[in-house]
Amino acid sequence: MSKFYVDNVEPRGSSGVTVAGVGTFASGGLNLTGVATATSFAGNITGDVTGNITGDVTGDVNAGILTATSRVAVGSASTTASLYVVGNSASNIVAVGTASTITVDLTTGNNFTITLNGNYTLGNPTGVTTGQSGSIYLVQDGTGSRTLGFGTHWHFAGGTAPTLSTGANAVDVLVYQCRTTTSIPSNTLLDVQ
């Protein structure tokens, strides 16, 4: 049988005890307000983890930011890259609504789809991260013959924006990579079928 020794224990009725500077030991678990050191952990962590995790993490990380000073591997025990994924990885495709000037918020994803049901301009995006890349699917509606102009941050080979496919339901793909927050080199795959 293991023993647990603490100082400054304050009774808390039938719900558990409070250890000064550490937290509350309750019948449903342990709520820590201080620092804990353990050789293993099973359960859920709500809040921030500051320090090192050595070993495997099995489960989900929800709404968190992972700050890694070395390397992170997903599905692998070792890696030579800062982020290494064994198997596939994916990014959702975000539907963007239309307006006379369509402004894509690049903080919401990497890949987007826009159904052109009128003549519009693809304005300069917001939330640009240098190095971000992705695709924007430009889909003609059932009528077709819709046009799309481009804001000044979209850059094309030779400085000439593409002429999109105009057939009803035609699909063009604008592939981009953000060189800077105001320079987005792009290429277009036309009439993808």
C-alpha cells in the first residue's frame, strides 16, 4: 500500500481535502493549482501545459497551441524535420461567400471554394501568413460566363491575371503561396474536369 504525506492539510468535508499550494484532492479526482511531477498520466488536461512532455500522448489536443523547441512527429517515433507526419494530412475547404469584392480570410484555412454567381473581384486577403500556401476553387454557377478580377496582392507570371473558364459549372483552381503579406504568387489550373 502506497503512502502519501502532505503538510498543511485542510479538511473540506466529504468532498476531499485541500493541500496548501498544491490543490484539492476530491473524490472525483485531483484539481491542481500548483506544480505536479508525475512519471505517467492518464486522463484529461484542461488548460496550459508548460514544461516538457517525454513519452507518447494518446488522445486529442483541442484548441491548443503547441510550442515546440525541437521536433514534432505525428505517427512516428523519430523525425528529421521540425514537423513530420507519417500518413496523410489534410486541411478543410472553406466556402467563401460572394460580394462585389470578395475578401478571403486566410486565418480560417488554406483551401477555399467560391461559387461565382456574378462578376466579382478577388480582393487582397486578410490574415496572410508568410509561407502559407493552398488553393482556391473558382466555380462558375449554372449560368456561367462570370468574370473575376484580382486585387493588387495577387501576382501572376508575366504580371497578367488569368482569364477564367466561362462554361456553366466550370472549375478553375487558383494555387497560391504567400511570399510576403502583400505578395502572393499564384498560378491557375483552368477548366479542371
